[in-house]
Amino acid sequence: MRESPIKHPFYFMKKIIKKSVKHSKKKAAKKAIKKATKKAVKKSIERRGRPRKHSDKKAGELNRLKNAARWRIQTDESNDIGEIPKIKNIKRREKTKKDFVQFCKIYGGQEAFYRDWVPAHYEIAESVQDVVTNGVKRAIAAPRGFCKSTFLRWGTLYALLQYPELHKYIVYLGAVGGATERSHQYILNQLRFNELLKEDFPEVCYPLSCYGKSTVRDIKYKGISINASFRDSKIVLPTVKGYELSGSAISFYSIGSEGIRGADHTIFTSAYRPSMIDIDDPQSDMSAHSLKLVTGMHKIITGTVRNLGGYSRITKRRQKTGVLAMCTCIAPNDLAIQLLDKKKSPDYLGRIYRRLSRLPNNMELWRKYKEIRTESLIDTGNKIKATEFYKKYQKQMDAGCEVIDAADYEDDMISAIQFAMDMWCEDEYTFFTEQQNNPIAALESGEGYLTPSRVLEKVIPKPRLYVPDDTAIVTAHIDIGKHLLWYCVTAWGYEKKFGHIVDYGVYPQQVSPFFRKENYEVSLQDFYTDGDEYERIVEAIHDLVKRIFEQNYLCNGGRFDINRLSNLNQFVTKKPLSMLAFCGIDAADGMYEKAIWNAIRSSPYRDRLMPMYGAAAQGQLYRYLSLHLGERRREGCDWIANPESKKRRYMGDINVTSLKYDVNTYKTEINSALLIQANREGTITIFDGSIEEHQMFSEQLCSEEYQTFRISANKYHKWKLKKPEVADNDLFDTLVGTAALASFADVESAVNKTILRNKKDRPRIKASEIQKGKNYGR
């Protein structure tokens, strides 16, 4: 009969080792290992009558078990933090509990609050303490760089460390995840590495400092895990029985995160709801200009955040949830403006702080300073001449001006007023928004970017398809996409005294008035199934062109009659609904360029259809480019009719005019016109409709921003999509295309003629004149 194998020594010492390791008794564990080994050898002798010789494999396994047990003992000893130090200065801790200003100056004075405080700082600190102790709501707007985020972070620490009986769980919100990550790291570093906090709050800071560089160690106190955590956008303080701060937590979310709803935190067996919500700059530049995003975020703050609080275990009633919002005003009617408005959000008692509470009286001297500053930077690369000018006239230039912080200026400057006005010189729009928290003043300054709310102010009480009586010409433009076609129809007055958007939209029409291009509901492929991709695009263009030209356009005196433009009679058919002068189709996308030309050739409206190529100027403006044979342009215009390469490639025997134009020139023109009030000359207005109906259009008109350059001694704006690139710009491109067509039709001059002529009307020009550089057909 085969002898049963010897039982592994670990079989005998398993329970003893486990018990010894648990209580960190190293000697007992070593003794247990030795005893178990002897016992195993003794049993082997008794069974066989002689000592059994273990194989190398068995010996290696035994060594591994011994080493594992030894490693567990060492790990358990290294992870045990031992005794928590006593509070070094109890009086200092009690003193700072009653005064948030002292808490900031004592514990954060070395790094965060080392500068002198001004009255506005004390007022902000008072608001923070009111939120922490009384659970009220406060919204504060202050200039960039005025320690808003720093106050909010230290307010979070203050509530967590000094008022654990009130605040067991705090939620920290930011505009995007990156902003909250920075605050998460800042607060964690203060808890782990701030020496004064370690001395006065050892029950929290000492265990966290024991983690070192690792974030996954099982730190223990007297053999029991403390369950602290600072990963996954959450900080959980050490859980140690007998300490009031045990288990308190902070969660970090972006403002649109789904995790906010129903947020709670469990300590031992009790679940806690948020008692304080910190909101740190909840909007980005992009979201501040979006009415939909602003409305959604405002509902989150006033609805979801408002109902996050739980019930008090003492009073058994709903607990007050304090809300502290630190923000910067970016656009009119953005989220910050709505929170600060005491009529729209009376609970938040909004307070606005501006870098300059009063602007200087003598702005003429500052405009002169701006000119000298610009010239000095161009010539020498510094602002020494501008500083000398300010030093000479400082008394007159500072008159009437009040600054929030008189010590806040750069080393090479003389005063805080000069520093503030230097930002005004650099970018007037940014100065009024980020430093003054006054977006309305930024728009009134004459420069800046368009906002959706500003676009919606251009909606006038005129029905869709209405054409004003004093219209000189109507133009349309179509932008081609793989799944959708975008279009816009605009009426223009003589000399472009006005522009009125008669109609715009997407084809095929979508179910919802607001959508993103990548999230369309109905596509061209749902309606056009015959033929290949290019044949379907051609068929869709035909249907949309027919719809644009044949729909009923209205005016006060009845149907709009384009026959009053005598020189355009050649483009007007006898059909009563055919009233548009030109309709451009964007052919710049090489994928569908040939299909677009084929669609125009085969259309009954080809005399008024025009392939269009939008491109940016490079080294020279279009108005200065030399022309090839057959190309033409009007003086001072940034377009070229019949670009030579396109004409030779596509025109063939059919007389179709194409147009190449500078998109940046006409985007700047559209932006400037939309910034003008609706009742003034040179503006662009929009047909009547609700905010929901025009929301997508208003956002697309604001989807781009510009940078200023110099080309051919001219100020030039180069436009690009804003970042993050989440908005579409197709409707913006269609409106720009209608403006370029209006320029082509000579609507800038009050002359009833067009640049487009028949071959018989064109003057005969000698080849020698062409070689000398004279423009053909001008």
C-alpha cells in the first residue's frame, strides 16, 4: 500500500501564522514557523521509521512559504502608522475655527496668501465663512488672478477640517474635468505636505503623509485599515474611530457630470449627502456663448444642486446646503451673469468686483498711450516709451480712476492703474470681460466676438420669407455635406445699408430645430437611393435649388418684383416665383466639385447658379492679385470671377460663371454687421422666430474666432473654429457666401448694374493691353 504523502508544513502553521501576522507579532510568527517545521519532520520519522529526505522542489516550496510569511509580517509592520501625534497647538486650531481670515493667513500664508490683503479680499473671506457656517448661497465674480480659486479651495479645507459636525461630504464642481483635477491635487497636497496643518490636524494629515508616493498601500492604525483614498476624483479622509474628522470626503465633478445626481458618501454604516457645493468657474469660453449650454448649466445649479442636501440627524429636517460660486463674466447673459443677477437668482446675493471700479476720466491720453505702446513694441520690442509717457502725465491719466488692488502691477510698471490699462490696450474685449466682469461694455467698445445672445437681438417682427421693400438684390448660398445640405437666403439693400436674412435651414428638414452635424436625424440617403453617391448629390441639389427659387417670397406691397433691377432682366424668367438674382453653391470641397458643376449644367436655373470657391488670402489680398486671361474683378473687391483653372477644367461649352472669394474678408464683414444694433444702418437682421428656432443658427454664427494680422499694409482677420471644436459653422459659411455674391452683384455702389455681362457687351481688349497687366472685363 502506497504511503500517504507528508502533509505540507504550511498545513500545520497556517492558522498560527495568520493570527500572528494580523497582530504584528514577529517573534510569535517565527516561533510558529520553526515549531511547525519540527512537527512535520517528526511525523515523517514516525511513519517511515526514518527521516524522510525532502526533494529540492519541496524545500524550495518551504522556503517560499517562509519568505511569504516573513514578507507579510514586514509589510504589515511598515503599513502600520503607529500612534497618531497629538495636536501641537490647540489654541491656534481653536482660534482659526472662528475666523476664516486667520485660517488662511496662518495655514496658507506661506504659499497662497503671502501678498497684502485688500478690502475686497476680506469681503470675499466673509462670504466664504458665511457659506461654511450658515449654509447660505453666494455668487462672487472677481477679475482673473484675484485668488478666486484659492479662496474656494481654502474654504473647502476650512469647512472640512474645522466644521466636521456640519460638513461630512463636500462636492466641488468645475467647468471641465481638467480644472477640478488641479483643485483635487492642490487640496490633497495641502493635506499631505503642509507642515502647519500636520501639526494642528494630525489625525488627518499624518496618516495621509504616510502614503508616500504610493496611492494603493493599505495603511493601518493599530492593525485596522484607515480606508483613506485620494484617487478617482475623490479625497476620503482617514477613518479612525474616536476622531470626529474620520471618513469625511470631497468629490470633484465637472458641471455637466451625471455623477452629481444622487451623490452621497458612506462613513462606517451611515450615508451622508453633500452639505456644501463649491463651484469654481463653471463655464468655459465656448459654453458661455451657447444659450443651450448656459440654460442647461443654470438648471443644474438651481435645480439639481439645490436638491443635493440630505436630512440632519439632529433636527430630523432637511439640511441646508451651502453653495459658493466663484466665477468670471464672459458673455452677456451667460451663466455668471444669471447667478449674479439679484432678480434672476436672488438667493445667491451676487457680488461683482472689478479691477477698475471707475475708469480714468481722460481716455484720450490713454489712447495716445496705446499708440505709443504699439509703436514702441514694434520698433524696440519693449514698452519703455509708453511707460515714460505715462510717468510724464500720470496725474492727468490717473484722475478719476479707482483700482481694486493698488499693489498689483508688474516690475517694469509704475502703478496698478497702468497695469490694468495695459491690458485694455492689449485686448479691449478681454479686459472688459475677464478683468471688469462687464461683457456689455465689451460689446459697446466696438470690438470683440459675436455671441448667440447678441445674434438673437437681431430678430425682428417680420415673417419668414419676407423681403423688405427697399431691397436691391436677393442672394442665396448652398453648402454641401455628405448627409445634409445647408442654405441661406439674404436680401440686401443698396450700398449694403442693410442685410435681412429671409430664409435659412438644412435639407432635408430635421425633426428637431437644434442638432449637431454628426447627430443628424434625417439624411439625404433616406430620400435619394438611386444611382451612386454623386448622382444622389446632383439630384438633391436640383430639388433644393428648385425649392429656393420657387417658394413664395413676400413683401408689404405684395410679391417681390426683381424686374425693377433692369440690368438683371436677363436672369429673370417669366415665372412669378423666380425672384432670386444669384444662388452660389460651395464647390471648394474637392470630393463633390465635379458633381456640383454637373448639377449646375443640368439645372434649368443654371444662368443664376454659381460654383463658389472660398479661400483665405495668403501673402497678398485678392484685390491686389494679378489676373489671368478671362478672369475679372471689380476694384477694391476681394473676389475673382471665372478663376482661370476652374474655367478651363469645368466650363466647357456652357457659359457658367464661377467665383473665388476671400472667406476671411466677408466673415469679418458679417461679424461687424451683426454687432451693429438692429435699428442702425449697416446691420443684418433675421426673420421672426423663437429662441429655440434660431438657437442653432445663432450658435453657428458664433462658432469661429479671429486673429489679427497685417497683409499688404492692411489689417486682416484670419478666422478659425473656436476650441473646443464642438460647434458647426455651415450656416455661417452660407451667410458669408450670400455676402460675397452681393459684392459680386455690385450692391456696394448705388448703381443698378451687375458685373456679369453677355459676350456681346464685353469690350474688345488688345492682347498687348492684357500683357501690360490691365484687368480684363473690369
